[in-house]
Amino acid sequence: MERNRLLTGIYNLCKWITHFAYMNFLWVLFTILGGVVFGIIPSTVTMFAIARKMAMGEEDIPVFKTFWGTYRLEFLRSNLLGLILTVIGLVWYFDLHFFRQFEGSIYTIMNYAMMILGMVFFILLIYVFPVYVHYDLKLYQYLTYALKIGFLRPASVIFMFVGTLCTYYFLIYLPGLIPLFGITFFVYFNMWIAFKSFQNIEEVSCKNNNLLV
């Protein structure tokens, strides 16, 4: 029986490794298919969508068919979301560097304010894609809802941050794994944490008859 458990464990490990490598390959392929600039966000959204299905316990997902179908369906809308995030990020970046060029108490205060806004933007980036694939909302609501969940679940944000750092340093230490698992670890881990947050919030909301959306 111990041998059967060992073989089952090895089989499951190989299955997950193969799945992660295949997902990373599809992400790269469809990112290139969209000309990189217009392909990276739809590919990322699609990977989050499949990771969500896995987190929900769905098995035997037709990966390529699901990837291609979701990619086509979300291509324009997800790119619009990506454009909004890019504009917000650029405005924050240039404002931060603008206030750092001057001296004085008011500029110091503004510099700290921009750093705080940077942390808020980080929370938005962490949650916006899981929210996008989990809920059916208007485009601007994905931003507000991602922030609401981020502030309601600070422990989840910390776990995601730590997971992101661990993934980064793991891949830096073993760069040969980047072509196989470059983004997959990050997406699947964050989606799993986010899905648990969604479940908890929805359960509390139902008990209190107070939906967050």
C-alpha cells in the first residue's frame, strides 16, 4: 500500500509539472500570437481563468480548447483593462519621480503619499485578474472590487506577496526553470489564495445579507 501511495504521489507530481509547463508554453505562444503587447494581458487572464477552474476542483479540462476560447472571448476587453492599468501605473510612476526631484516638506509629504498609493496599486494588481475571471462586472468595478477585497483580506495580500517573492527568487536561483514555469507558479498560487478569499467573503456576505458587489 505504501508503494502504491508513493507511485500515486509521483504520478500526481509529474502530472502537475507537465500541466504547468504546458500552460507556460501556451501563455508564451498566445502572447506572441497577440504581438506581445496585445497578447500578454489576454494570455494572463486566460491562465487565471483556467487556474480558477482548477481551484474549484474541475478536472479533465480541455486545456488548449479552453485557452483558445477564453483568449478570443476576452481579447478586446482584457486589453482595455490592461490599458487602464498601464495608464494608472504610468501616472503613478511619473508623479512619484516628479515629487522626488524637489526638496521641502510639501514634496516630502507628497512623496510618502505616492509611496502609499504605490502599495495600493500593488494590491490592485494582485487581485484584479482573479476578480476579473471570477466575477461578471462592469470594467471599472473590477478595479474597485479588487481593492475592496484587498483591504478586507490583508492576510491574503501578504501571502500573495510572500508567494510572489518566493517564486521570483526560486526562479532566479534556478533560471533554467523559467521557460517551463515562468509565470505559472505565480498565477496558480495567487488564484488559489484569491479563490479562498472569495469563498470566505461570499459566505460572510450571505450570512449578513450584505453582498459586496
